[in-house]
Amino acid sequence: MPDNSLLKVPMPHQPANIRNRNWEEVATGYDAEMAFTEANRCLNCKNSPCVAGCPVRVDIPGFISKLKERDIESAYTVIKNTNALPAICGRVCPQETQCEALCVRGKKGEPVAVGRLERFAADNASVTSAAPAIDRSGKKVAVIGSGPSGLTCAGTLGKLGYDVVVFEAFHTPGGVLVYGIPEFRLPKSIVSSEIEKLEKSGVIIKTDHVIGRIKTIGELFSDGYQAIFISTGAGLPAFLGIEGEDAVGVYSANEFLTRINLMKAYDTQYPTPVNVGDNVIVVGGGNVAMDAARCAKRMGAENVSIVYRRSKDEMPARLEEVEHAQQEGIALLTLNNPVKILVSESGFVDGVECVKMELKEPDASGRRSPVVMEGTNHIIAADTVIMAIGTSPNPLITTTTSGLNTNSRGCIVTDENMKTSMEGVWAGGDAVTGAATVILAMGAGLTAADDIDRYLKSKQ
């Protein structure tokens, strides 16, 4: 008989041939018995190595111990002590390279399914007690951007008694959580619920506020804010610079996903269409490329292919996302690279010319560089091309704020506490790192909040 304690309780999913035509959540979540069975796999290690892998320092053995006792509410409370967005993290964090990678149970068998248990606790807790009264300091903090880093910083500072106002450029708060991650991976109702809890705690969110245009950093200080946290993300898309990229039917992944997710292009009652045609090419190999390809499939494209210049083993996307994409009928055209987009007489995409690639031996960093195989040019049918090859921070704030240092990639430079070169200003998330993960952005928000608290207390 196999030892079932060595394996995770499997996560239930919609069948691939059904889910690739709907927008409902792919992974349907544990029921109570699944969660309690999985929780009992935890060894409750004394040194808790899993916690060291968590950017927001969740007491993982602590909340799992509560699930062992079937106390869902207490488990949720333990998570919320340091994680402002547990229902979100339980769905989109790469636990396999963080907390679960350090799980002792994983040394022999599979690690404890920390993310699945976090999602279960967040989805099923019924905490109704009123939030504890908070002594307000009267000190004002501005947070620019309402993505995961900004929301974490705002929520943490709000609990510490500061008057926090979040300025969001879009009409809906949530940043990449609402415009970037598809509904089938992260339902927007989950994001709305987490933000609503934050607002009930006293955090104010002002949408349609483009800082750098309607107000500058200096003007925020003049308005009485004593500290500012910049978390504006990395929304400036990259392109290949090849012939034909200006054709009708070429999208950045940012635009494509924003139209679908935030502007509801998948719902015909909203006037934000995305015409994908029959053949879609997505260029890139990260999570964003997987999201764009899976969205294109759900928008009705017959053939969706991901073109990536390295092999599947080098893809930066989560293995789970790659597998889900393949299960849903998306082709991986690895070791291919576009060199030209063919354009019809009417200006529309009419195909993609690619070349075959081969990988050289690993360099000092361990990564294998792709090189062109001469004479391998070939045409791939395409009506739509989506570029998912990376993003960089929008330069609006940095170009309107003197004294704010950036690096060669346009990212804001900070120290280990997320403090920038400008007095009273911190920054975190993708605005500092470039495109990264939700949980790393949240970790930066938490670190910044702790340092802002120290800074403001030192000013008393």
C-alpha cells in the first residue's frame, strides 16, 4: 500500500475541455475534509523553515495547527496577522519556489500544500467580530498605486494607526490583480472583497488619480502627507522592434489582458471588443504569456500558440500554468523566434515569420543563450499577435520628481527597507524590481510599512 502521507491531497479542477471555453475558476478548491486531511500532513517543525520562504512572514505552522483543530476562523486570523490578502495569495503565489520549497515534508514526498490551505482558510472563514479599535496618530501617509504592494503597505500602516490614502490611476482599485490576472485564476469578486475589508478598516482609496499629472510628489507633501509609498507597478510594455509590429491585430499583453479583465471584453454588453480571429500567436514564456494565451482560447480562437525562443525547461512561467495551458489545447512552439510580422494590404496581421533557435552551452550564470539556426525561416499563420516579453515601470512619476534615483531599466532605486533617495519616500513592487510576483510585491509593501512606521515615530 502506498503511503498517502507522502502526497498532497489533489486539488480539484474543472475538466480542461470545459474550462477552456468559460471564465470560471479553474481550480475549484479543497472542501473541508480535504483541507483537514492535508493539514494533518504538516509536521509542525520547531524551526519552521517554511516561514523563511514566505515574503510576508505568515506563521505557516501556526495557521495549519488551527486547521488540524478544524478551527478555520482562528487559522484565518493567524494568516491575517501579516498577510493582508490571503485569498489572493492562496491562488496566485508561487508557493512551490517559496514556502513549500523549504517544507521538511517535501524532503521525502511532496511538501504540504500551504497555498491550497491558505486559500481554504480565506474562502471559508466566517469571522464576524468587529475590528479592534485603532488609536489614530493623526499622521497622514500617501500610497500611490493600489496593486498588491500598495494594498499591503496601506493595510499594515492603517492597522498601526496612520491615516492612509491610496491614489489609484484606474477607475477600479487592485492594480495587476484586476487588470492582469485572468478571472479563471483569480476571480475579481475575491479582489473586491479583500479591498472592501481594507476600506472598512479605515484606508481611503481614491480612483482616477494619476499622480504625476494631477498632483506631484512635492504637492502631496504640501497637502500634509508625511510619508509616501510609490507602488505604481511596471505597466510599460516591451516590443521586439521587428517589422510589422504596428499592424492591426498586434497587442501588448498588458493591453490585451486589461481589455479582457478590467474592461470585460469577454462580456458582449461592454463596448471593449478584442477580435482574436482563428489563429493567435503569443510571444513569450512567462506567466503573462500563459494568461494571454489562455484568455485568447476562451475568447474563441481556434488555434493558440506560444512562441518562445528557448526550450520548455527554460520557461519562467510556473510549471502549473504551463501544464494548464497545454491541457487546454494551447501549443508550445519552443525554440522559435519571430523576426517579422506579415501585414495584409489592409494593414492587418497576416502571419508571423519565425526562425528556429538552438541553445548554446550554459554561461557563467547557468543560463543557455539561444542562437539563430540560419536558413530556418518559416511562416506561422496568425490573425493576432500578443507580445508578452516583459514590462518596465511607467516613467511618469520619476520624470516629474527630481531627486528620485532610478537604474538603467527605469526602476526606482531603494535600500533594503524600500527607502528611496528622496526624504520621506519609499517604493516597492514592480516599480522597483520590474515585473515580478504578487507575493514579492506584498513583501516589499510590508517591509516599507515597517520602515515608514519607524521613520514617523522618530519624528515625534
